Amino acid sequence: MTCIFCKVLAGETPGNILYRDDQVTAFRDARPIAPVHILVVSNRHITSLEDAATEDETLLGHMLLVGRKMATQEGIRASGYRLVINTGPDAGQSVFHLHLHVIGGRLLPFRFE
């Protein structure tokens, strides 16, 4: 197994796990870009959003709701937060396992470089 997220899910690599259910696991990003930076990862290995199938529709919606739950748990829901799914190398996807970033805790710039 070479996927770092699969290793975290299997308990082979440490991860600061905040939430887990039968579909997703949420843990703190090892290289946060904001005071709150949590990853919501599908428990089943799906390489990217491009590889999600029609039958994954419920999982994808669940990821968004868990993202909101993490924002609430971290106390950033009222001030605002960003949910991001990077898809492919040009979009900045560096771990090829479907995951949602929950980012907040400070004013986030809106710009694309």
C-alpha cells in the first residue's frame, strides 16, 4: 500500500483523526495553510473526483456535510470556511485519493495565481 491516506485509514501511519464513520474519515492536514485545515477522506480508495462513479453520489454529498460538521466542531462555521476538492495535478492534487479540504480560521484570500 503506497497511498498515504490509505495508510492513515489503516492505522499504519499516524493521523490526528477527528471524525470517522463508515464512509469517510476526517483528520488534520499535516501541512496546514490556515489555522483550521482538515481533510475529509473517502474510506474507500477513489483516486480523484474524476474516478467517482454515479453510485458515489451519496458519498460525495456526505463529504460536504461532514466538512460542515468539522467547521462547526472547530468553531469556524459562523465566520466562514472554504471547502475544496483539487482534481488532477494542474489543480494542485498531490495525494491521489479523493479528499475534501476544510479550511478556515482566518480571512482567506480569493485569488488564483
